[in-house]
Amino acid sequence: MDINKRFLIIIVLFFLLIAEGCVHISKENKKMLALDKAVIISGEKAKELGYDLVSLEIIADEQNLIWNQHRKDAPEGFYSLDRELRDKQYWAIYYRPKEINQVGGDLFVFIDKEAGTVIGYLRGQ
């Protein structure tokens, strides 16, 4: 086999390996848990903790806006969950009482986006 054919075969194999790597990366991204499934998992945890889901409003969004605002108002390291949440991709599902005049009773449930498991939760006072 001459050098040109070998070179061509090496180039083709190289591109096939790169294409396989791209497909693998694409499959990894698809393994992320959808937000609606995270809400179902968090609801099961809330019920396990004794919450009545009928009396709660559920807030879940792609950016975890409520949780990010909540954390912004607290000092660094204030929450024991900070360690467990660090370096993880997660959903922060927020439950709050529908009755606005009620004090406390809210709940954050944190769901790992990759594993689909409960990382932890934080109850309101």
C-alpha cells in the first residue's frame, strides 16, 4: 500500500473517531433529567416529609431563580447543603403555601440533574 492510501485511511479513521466522540457527548447531554420529571421526584419527597401538595404552590424553572435569590440573601456557607450542591448540576424545586398569610411551611427540594435523585432539602421556618 502506498503512502497516500495509508495517509487517507488514517485521516478517515481520525474523523470517524472524532464523530464517535461527538455522538457520545450528545448522548451525555440527553441524560440530563427533564424539569417535569424533577418536579415529580421532588413531590414524592415532599409527601414523604409530610407536606400536603394540594395546599402548596410549586415553583420550578430552568434557572433556579427562587433558590438563587434565597442564597444571595444568606451569608456564604450558611446552608449545610452548600457543600452537597457545590459542583453539581441540580434543580431547586420550591414549594410554598398557597395561603400567603401563613408563616413558614415552604420547602426546597434539590434534585440531581444527572442522577435524578434527591440531593437534599431545606424546610422553611
